[in-house]
Amino acid sequence: PIWIGPSQEADSKNACSLFWPDLPFSSCPPPPVQMLFANITLRNILVRNSKQSPGVILGNTKRPMLNISFERVIFDHPGASPWGDAFYKCTGVEGIATQGTIPVPPCFKSEIALVV
């Protein structure tokens, strides 16, 4: 799956657990406000029959990720676990999905090109 956010670590205090979200009571706090994620583009990605949900895009709501762009990021028959119909864990992000990206992360804006 796609992972944009805090690193999963076993040896750091207040880090995202290696067992999150599968193990009850494990946690994944957002990245600290001192950290900025910006100007990230994923383009022309095709994943077929993934066993899990497409991914995690986890920013800090007090300092959101900026200008995150998915262009033609396609999951054909994505898995449902662990995020179900939302497909992504997606918070603290200002992002946009374009050019047929599917499924669109729930915290992204979707730009649909009209064919005339």
C-alpha cells in the first residue's frame, strides 16, 4: 500500500507502531508540527488485486501536508481491510486526485476532466 506519513518504528517513543492498525490498542500519532510534508506527486501507478486497502496518508491537522497530488493512481479491485469503504486512512492533508485516480482518498479534492 501507499504510505505517506510518520515512519513506523519499534524503538522510538511516541512513534507509529509497527502493529498499527492491526493490533488493538496500537497507535500511530501524526507527525510533529515541526515536520512539513509538501509537494509530493504520485503518478502513473497501477495496482491490481491488492490484499489490503490502498493506503495511509497521515498528516498533522495543525500543520497539514501541502500540495499532495495523485495523478492516475489506480487500484483495480482494492482490498477492504483495514479502511473499508474509505479505502485510505487520510487526515491532515491538502491533496488533489486527477486523471482517473481511483479510489480517491477521502481527504483529497477530485478534479474530473470533462470530455467535450
